[in-house]
Amino acid sequence: MSHIKIKKGHDIKISGIPESDISTGSTASDLALLPSDFKGVKPKLMVKVGDSVKIGSPLFLDKLNPEVRWASPGSGIIKDIKFGPRRVIEKIEIELDKDQQSLDFKSHSIDDISNLSKDEVLDVILGANLFPHFRQRPFNTIPDPKIKPRDIFISGINTAPLAVDIEIAMADDIENFQAGINAIEKLTDGKVYLTNKVDSRLSDVENVNINTIEGPHPAGNVSIQIHHISHLRPSELIWTIAPQDVAMIGKLFLKGVYDPSKIITVAGPGVKNPTHLRVKTGYPVESILRSNLSSEDVRLISGDVLTGRECTLEDYMSFYDSSISVISNEINREFIGMLNPGSSSSRYSLTPVFVSLSNILFPFTSSQNGNHRAVVPINSWERVLPMDILPNELYRSILAEDIEEMESLGLFECDDEDFALCSFACPSKTDVSGVIRKGLDMLQAEV
């Protein structure tokens, strides 16, 4: 076991922190999967409008890897299939039945799981249509199940603003989590790494290489943990998976069912009662936020405030997201705001330019507090990126479309979420993480 102490980074002091209690969301009448959530996937439908499906039934597959399929998170009738430009599938909606029926799979004891081979474990996961819960680095895409990863990484800590507390989410799922670890450790000849906070309830899990980490965000990002534990080289592949998805796979093996429920947070300054909530994958945003908005002029975000996507009440949660964040759209510009000294009780800054008052939470809004302007390299990015990477030089190499320079500067180890704080901290209002994603897409096309 090793301990990692992160010094660079920043924990955003945003109000609306969720309570530790777990609530049950309003009953939803429909669910949806959004194929656009999956980078690099070419979806092919396996259902049509009017078909009946059960929990676990395949909805679509990847044309590039036909054995990789996506499971229905609900039982009911295919209500609608929305297509975008060039007939790209954007959304598959399911109208739910009152009695939620699930496909049944073979159950295993803990001893049975230990005796399974790599191919047998992979067949169970692929057969239950749950393989898309794995993602690979580099590029943060769905991996090819035929290629063994060097290692598998699990981040057991969330440091993103208003994110799910893993300790709360996993409190009643330790047995399923252990079964999931026993299964997925068969999928690599390397190690399964689990990185927790100190004194985590997951610290006693077996058959996994446990490390501890402390420090500000983005300490919980799996890329940061890979960087500090075992560097990713250009010729290597690593798989990653979230702790709740590990427990879901464990439940599949132990009980022979796919349970699409997970713990999410509903939080932010635009929420009346910030809380943890148990919902199903693909839940409608309206059912999650019903009667819980503090005003009508708010921005809804599927995901956290740094990396999520803007959504509406008519949308559905993205597949990998475990937060619905709400901030105000009300923007009040201060007269000569740049010259107003103010204090930290009214002004937020990553640098000590105002009188410091600790433990104050700020009701952030969607305001950028300025327009995009020329990049000034004053180390604002470097202060919040805990990786041995030169972000300014990497950013410029992407703009120049210099593939070799991107590789030499470490782009293979990165994901756009790792640079979200750089975007937040940037005085030039530059979308650094968006440029990093552009670079990753260029690099992936070249590879």
C-alpha cells in the first residue's frame, strides 16, 4: 500500500452540498439511454418502437465490436427512438411497466467466482450486456474486450464539486463490491488498483492493490491516480470502472440479476434540499428534480459543475453521471468590479486577492465573469494540475496539431476532465478541457 498526497488542485467552495441521507426519487414513467454518451461507438439498433424489453435486454450494439451491447435499465415498451443528423441514434426511450421484470442470469457463489477463468468472467459480463461500464485509457472510450488491459483502476474517492460520497454509496454494498473485485481481477494479467481516502470502508477489500490518497480536487480523478501509481505508456491500455459499477457486476454474479439502480447527488445552490438519491440509470431529470428547484431561472447540469453537460427537465441523466447539479442563471454584474477590493465573503478567487474568510460557501452562477481573451501564461493552469505535465505547452501543441509533440508532452495519460479546473482557473476564460478533448480525438484518429 502506498499513500499519495496531492498538493496542487482546488476544492471549489460551492453551496448546496448534499446531505448524507439517501432518499428515494419520484417514480418515473420512462427511462432512456443516450448513445451519444459513448465516444467512438457506432450504434446499431437491436429494437424498434413498440418492442417489449426487460431489464437487461440489449437495446443496441457497437458496429465496431458487435459483442459489446447496452442493457435496458427498465422493463416496458420502446416508446420512441430519436435520430439526429445522418440518422445517428440520439435517444432510446422506454415507457416503463408497473411490474419491472428482469432477465435472469446464472448465479455464482464467492467460491465459484474464484474458480472462473478470464473467458468465463468476460462471457458473463458480455452476456448480461454490462461491458460498457468499463472504459479504457487512453481516450476514455469503451475498450475492446478482446484486448487484455495492463491493469484495472478503480477510484474509490470523489473529489469533484457536489459529487457522490463513495462511503455513503457503498455502505450496504461491500459484499457485492468484493464479488465484483473477485470477478474483474480475472480480466487482467496485471493488477487491480483501488484508491481510497484514508480509513475508507473499502480498505478491507481483498484481491486488490489498495492505495490511499489525500488532497484537493482532482485527486479523485482516475487519471491522476494512474499518473502517481503506475504511468501509462503510449503502447499500453488500462481499464477503469466506478465503484458502484463494480458492485453491480458483483450482484450480477452473486444473484444473477442486473440492478440498474445507483446513488446520485442532487445538489448545488439552485436546489432546495440537496441530497443523495437512489435512481435507475437513464432516469428523467424532471423526476429527479420535481419540486426541488429554488427558482425557474437555473442551469441544470447532468454531472458535476466542472465536467457535466447542460440539460433540461425534459432530458435524461447521462449513462456515467452520478450527479445532477443546479446553479443559478441570474447574473448581476458589479460596477467597476475589477477595481472593487471586496472580500472573500462576496468575491471568489483562487488567488489571495481578497480578504480571506474560510468555510464560506458561494452560490455560484453560470456567469463567466468576463469574456474570452488572449491566453496569458501566469501559471494559473499549473497550480491546479497535479501531474508532471506542461499544460500550456500541451495546449499549444494541440492548437498546432503537432501529433508527435502531443505524445511527447504526455497527452496519452490525460483526459479532458483532468483539465476542467484549468478552465475554471483560467483568467483568459479558455476552454482548456475542450482543447484537450480535441487533441485526444486527433491522437486517437492517428493511432
